[in-house]
Amino acid sequence: MNKNIVSNYSRLRAILFSLPIFLLITIALFLYSQDALCVDRYVQVQKDSFFSINHYLGQYPNLQLNLTQLGDCMLLLSFLSIFIVYAPKLWEALISALLVSVLFSSSLKRIFGIPRPAELLDNNSFIIVGKKVSGFSSLPSGHSITVFTVFTVLLFAFMPQRLKYKISWFFFIITMGLILAFTRVGVGAHYPIDVIVGCIIGYISGLVGIFISREYNIWAWVSNRKTYPFFILLFLICCVLLIHKIINENLIIFYLSFISLVISLYKIIRVYAKNIKN
């Protein structure tokens, strides 16, 4: 599996950045054409679409609340923790990509300073699921960036060889990513453009992470089984944090994430113990 991922990553070319950059320019031109480069107009041009999407998705509050948790890096990576053993190259790309995504997310949120829906709009006019999210950090959506960063790394890691399977895999990953990303509108935390821009930035972050891991062996220690105690400790800490979340919020996604981590913990301990004996 690891060799296939390395092979898939080696085929990627810089031309892949063209589409996301084009989309960002298109969004910027659209906002400019609508005189929406200021906060008030930015909100006004998408208020109707925000209300429509929020109203539709908000009819499934439990589903939205569970799915939106996957924008939390710890939860999403819990489901991929087993790949530490079977595909460390995937994790090398993930670490680089997520660090890039944090840089993008934090800097862009400060630059734009767009108020969240709960900060500007009448809170009784739309559905808020879970805790109300306020403040001036709406653009871009951090959850969407995280989701698409991880999904982009997965997209190219497991890209099939045959064209028809490539197309199916691409649309499956993109669709799943968009479903998770738009839960941020469903729970009333972001406007639609926040999410779309977040998805694009996440895609770029994922690609950058892949190229970094391909060109530089910064995280080569991930594949060294001598470092497994670090991951064992990390997984144990995450398990404790998840138990805390389960006690306080009791969402099914936390249980699933916890189970995934426990399985990975068992596997990595077993491999490490076997490595010591040999």
C-alpha cells in the first residue's frame, strides 16, 4: 500500500494547482462584480442562499452535528490512524498538508475578519445547531479547509489507475468532502462562500503537503517503528480527550472515532512489541 501511495504521489504535477487558483479568481471576480468586497455586501449577496441551505440541512440537526465534528482534525485523523502502520507516506503528506492548512486558515481569517452569521444576522431567522459560533472569523471556513486538506491527500494517495475508476473515485471524494463541509452552513456557523473558499484552500493545502512530503524527507521518522511509542502516547491522549467529549456531548461520531483509535492503538502496540522481540 505504501509503495502505491509513493508511486501515485510521484505522478502529480504542478498543473493541478491551476483549477483551484482559477476558481478562487472566479469567486473574487464574482464578488467584485457584485460590489461585495466589503463585509455588508459580502453577507447580502449570499444571505438568501445561506438561509435556504441552512433551512434544508437544519432539518437533520443530529446528522449535521455529528458530521460537522469531522472538521475537527483530531476526529478526522482518528479514522486514519491505522495508516501509521500500513501507509506512513500518507501520514507524512497529512502532517505537511495540515501544517500548511493551519497557516492558510489563521492568516486568511485575520486578513478578512468577516463576522459569522450569528454575529450579524438575527439568530431567530436561521437554524443554529449545537453551540452558537460567533466572532469575526467566518472567511474561510476552517472546518472546510481541514476536511478538504485531508480528503485531497486521500484522493491522490488511493487514486485508481483506470480512467473510469479515477472519475468515480474523484467524484466520490469531492462529494463526501462537500457534504461534510456544508454542514457548517447547516449548523449556522458559516456562509456558503466561506465554505467553498475553505474547500478550495484545503485542496491547495493538500497538494502542497503532498509535494513537500515528496521532495523533502522531513517526516521520514513516521515510518520508523522506533518512534511508535510517541504515537502510542499520542493515541492514548486522544482517547482520553474523546472520552471527555463523549461524557460531555455524547455524539455517536465520538464513539466511532474512539473505537477507531483503540483498534489502531492495539495494532501499533502489537507491531511495536513484535519489533522489539525481533
